[in-house]
Amino acid sequence: MSLDIGEHMKHILSLLLAVLSLSMGSCCLIERRTEPAYPGSVSGWKERNEQGVRILGDFVLKKGETTDNGKVQVKMISLIPPDPCAETGTFQRQARARIQFVRLSDSKVLFDDIFAEKGTMTLSTIKDAKLYEETIKDAKLYEEFGIYVIYIYDINLKDGWVHFELRG
């Protein structure tokens, strides 16, 4: 049984294409991440207005660290590195921080969520319209504290901190 050179090359090319196709499905492009510099100034709980936006303060927290204004505590739970295999531009492709808000008077966790770097999120405990009646009391807690929005400036995975701003 002899194969001519052309037939042999076809088999080799078919095999190479099959191997290449299989390997591309499991290949992730790992991008080199440039970690942000530590912010030059951080105001803490110092309320100010910027271009009509009420800012309650900006903060830098490491894992397990907290800050509070005597009424509500903000705790940085963890940092999540970007998933290099996620589709470009998706939430999972970004560095993220899990941050928790706790009412100090009764230690109740009011809000616990994951926030993406360079992202803004309105804080609301109402995730489902069916639960609206049950959670409306919790939603009013934000009126009590005046915190409506969180903005994540930067996340430094190497040094383990998140720089964020709370807005009213």
C-alpha cells in the first residue's frame, strides 16, 4: 500500500488543521495588566459637590479593611482578577472587587455585590420586581444613609487594593 506524496501531504495538513482547531478553542490570550498607581489623595468621608454630583467621599481599602461614617460600614471582601478567557469587553474580563455595606446599628448586611473596575453601579437591594414589597424597607435604607452610587476608580491586584467613590 503506497501513498503518493500529494495524498500524504493532504493527511498531514488535515491532521495539523484538526490539532490547530482543537487547541484554539482552549487558548486564551493573556494580556499583560498594568497595575494603577496608588492615588495621590483620598478624601475619606468628606462630602463635596463636583459638577452637580454629591460625592460622599473616596476611599482605598485592602481585603478585609473597612471604613465607616458612624452609621454605615463599607468593607472590601475580595478582589477578583480578570478572566482572560472571557469575551472582550465583558464584566468577567475586568478586574472586580466584592464590597459589602453594613448598617452599624444592628450589623445587618445591606448590600453585598461585585463591582468592575472603571464602573459605576446604582446601589439597590431590589433585584426582582416580585420581591419589591419585601425589600422596599431595605431599599429605603439607602435614603437613610444617602448612598446611591458606587464608582470604582482603580483596582490594584498586585498590591491588593480598590479605590472607589460613594455618591449621593
